[in-house]
Amino acid sequence: MSLASTGTTSAREGLLAHARHIVTENPVTGLAFGLFALFVLTALIGHLIVPIDPLVSDTAAALQPPSARHWFGTDQLGRDIFARVVVATRLDMVIAISSVALVFFAGGLAGLAAGYFGGWTDRIIGRICDTIMAFPLFVLAMGIVAALGNTVTNIVIATAIINFPLYARVARAEANIRREAGFVQAARLCGNSEIRILLTQVAPNILPIMMVQVSLTMGYAILNAAGLSFIGLGVRPPTPEWGIMVAEGASFIVSGEWWIAFFPGVTLMLAVFCFNLLGDGLRDLVDPQRRL
């Protein structure tokens, strides 16, 4: 075995050991990663394991409480709520991950450029952020989706736009601090271009704090998608989605059919709870100073 392959294997084993240490060091972090794994697994294979088609109506079984056949009960059309909650996980996770990935690269790169280069780049990106933040963010998302149409793609775009200032400002502040750091000056003296220094020296050093932002905005993205669906501007029925299900069940709480809104609402709460707790673990996972 060559020295290169031995070094690669050792580095891989070191990363795995570090990941195990981060997950097991703090029970709360372990719980968050466990919930995240459960949501990802449900999103991947949930539609294959649900016993009942989430779109099939059975009016004879409408508004039945939780039972052995219908674990979460049925809604006003007789659809199985458990099946709909499970299947909705994929759509909500896709919306959250897609919007956060989009704004992570767009906002992160814009903020890096603004903080590192300054000047007109900083002024233009700063004015864009100020313009977005001049509006109430959820109202702005409502306006974007209403103008473009309530499709999944437009929900992703709207969620990314309202989160753009958060990523751009965090990346700008961190890049501004590090642009004259010693390791940046050393890389510059070695003949590296400014773009190369920005991408290979500055960007990796701001990744830990950006990962915390990713975790927080994942929860916010799910809430935003659910909120848009709740007011009728999100995913269109009969597609299973947590926000739609809560909206449909809200009017039945007064008459005693609490389970229609309760179970999708609890699932939504657990998802946001999971991503909020995941931030510190992700930061420790990617932070070189925390390596064993």
C-alpha cells in the first residue's frame, strides 16, 4: 500500500472518529442527528412503506380518531393522516434543502466577494440586502409566490431570496475580518490569485459559522413553506404537505377532531426543533480547531 493511500485512509478514519465524538459527546446533539437521520430516511423510503395510499379518499371512514388501522386517524375525506404525514416529509425536506443550498451558494459567495473585495462590490450587495430586509420577510415571500405562481420551484426561490441577506451579511463580516490575516498575506506572497485565495483560504475558514446558519435556516425554510401552504399560497392540494394538513385540520379542532391538525403540527415542530439543535454539532463537525 502506498504512502498516499495510507494517508487517505488515516484521514478518513480520523474524520469518522471525530464525527462519532461530536455525536456522542453531547446527548442533545446526538438526539438532533438521530432525528435528522429519521427525517432523511422517511423522506427517502417513506412512500414505499406507508400501508395506505395518502391520496385515496374513503368517505365512509372520514374523521375517524387514531386507531390500530389508522395510527393518526383520518381527515374529513377519509384519507389516512399517518400516510400523508410520512409522504409529506419528502416534499418539505426537498423544499428546505433546495432553498438553503441555493441561498448558501448565492448568498455565501456574494457575501465573500463583498467582504473581501469591498468597494463597489460591497455597496451593490449591501443595497440588495437592505432592499430585501426593508420588507417583512414572510410578506415578501407571499408577494413573490403570488406573482410567480404557487409551485414548488417558486416556493424554493422565494425562500432563498428572503434568506439571502442572512448569508450575505454573515459571510461578508467573516471575510472582512480575514482578508488581511496572516495566512491570507502568506498565500498572496506565494503568488496565488485573489479568487484562489478567496475560495481556498477564506471560504473554508468561515464554513463553521455558515453551517450554523444552514441549520437555523433549514428550520425556517420548512416553517416558511408550511406558512405559505397554510394561507393557500404554497403547495396545492391534494398534495400531502404539513402546512396544508394543519390548515385543513384547524377548522375541525373546535368540533373535537383534534388529530387532523395535531399530528402534522407535531411533526413540523419536531423538524424545526431538530434543525435548530443541529447547528452546534455541524459547526463542531466542520471546524478544524475541534478535530481530535
